[in-house]
Amino acid sequence: MKPEEIIQRRVARELKPNSLVNLGIGLPTGVAKYIDEHANVLFESENGIVGLAAKPPEGMDDPDLTDAGGGTVSAVPGAATIDSAYSFGLIRGGHLDATVLGALEVDEKGMLANWVVPGKMVPGMGGAMDLVTGARRVIVAMNHTAKGAPKIVPKCTLPLTSIRRISLIVTDMAVIEPTDAGLVLRERAPGVTVEQIVAATSAKLIVEGEVPEMDLGVAAVAAA
């Protein structure tokens, strides 16, 4: 199983039925592939779609139907399109049950840096700051390392996205929960040892007893 599929499948299990969830650009958009069609999870994109679905089959792309990153998507029956002002009203008003975002760094306090690398040109900050501040749960979906360097660090060196602590980190190696006490290692990916996770993480991890293996089964609907 590819690293991105491990992450997307495990994140899908965090999303509760009958919820409204924002999917960030890039890796998080693939989470939609692993949600049961009867779960009634509605995906929102900050450019103005409520009812976002997975990327359509080849040849069925509609250039007028895209996610916030400009990638073509599909929509579920009954989906709605709204303007960006209304979309950010949903986000800033606290109406999102969860957001799933990528990250450049997460630190021991659960602070997230994901919107800019100093000195590099970016098109804009997008909705990251609003999403991390406004969504009820913030789930970070990312690879555990970048070119061998840890992305879970003692303190973020990049500009923070928000001063609010995120809810959960899901990587291709582990599930980690930021708490008042620090980063707690909750689960490990199939075939990955606790020792390997600790070695790939420069931040301190709290390991409490036996760490179970991730459940990546077909059923991608969390318990109600």
C-alpha cells in the first residue's frame, strides 16, 4: 500500500457520519475515495463547493468543477455551489465538523506550519488560517518525513498557521495526538515499529504501553 493511501484510509476512519468536512489541497483530497457512500459525509472546499466528491474517471473532468487547488473533482447528488464569501462564512462561523490539511511542520505543542516557506513564492495563504481556527477538529494528513528530515519537530521553524493546537496527526507511519502533556503516539502503521517512528521524529513522543497497529480496513466510516 502506498504511503498516501495509508494516510487517506486512516483519516477516513476519523470522519463521522452526517458531518461537514473540509479537505485541503493535495493529499487530503484523496480521503474522499475511502468514505462509504452511505455515510452522508459532505465535503466542502473553500472555493465554494459543498458536496465535493473524488476525482472523476479519466475523460469525465469538468474544468468548471474544481477544488481549491484547481484540481478537477466530481460532486455528489444534491451538491451546492456557493460564493467564496459564503464559504468562508461557514468556516469562520464554526460550522465545519472537521478539516483535513497537509503540513510542512507540526511541533510538540501541536502547532501547525503549512502556509508558506520564507523566500519562496506562493500564490497566497488560501484558507489554512481560517480553517485551523474555525473547524471543530483539525486533522493533519502528511508524510512523516520530507527527504528523510522529520516534519514533527520540537518547535516549528516556519511561520505558524494558527496559535490553536491541532487535533490529530496522521502520517504514513503513525497516528499521533497532541495533548496538554505532549505528543502521544496512538497507533503505528502496518509493519512499522515504535522504534522506527521515534527515530523518524525529532519531537519527543509519549509512548504509553502497547501501541496498536492502524486499522485500514475497507469500512471507512467511523462509529456514530
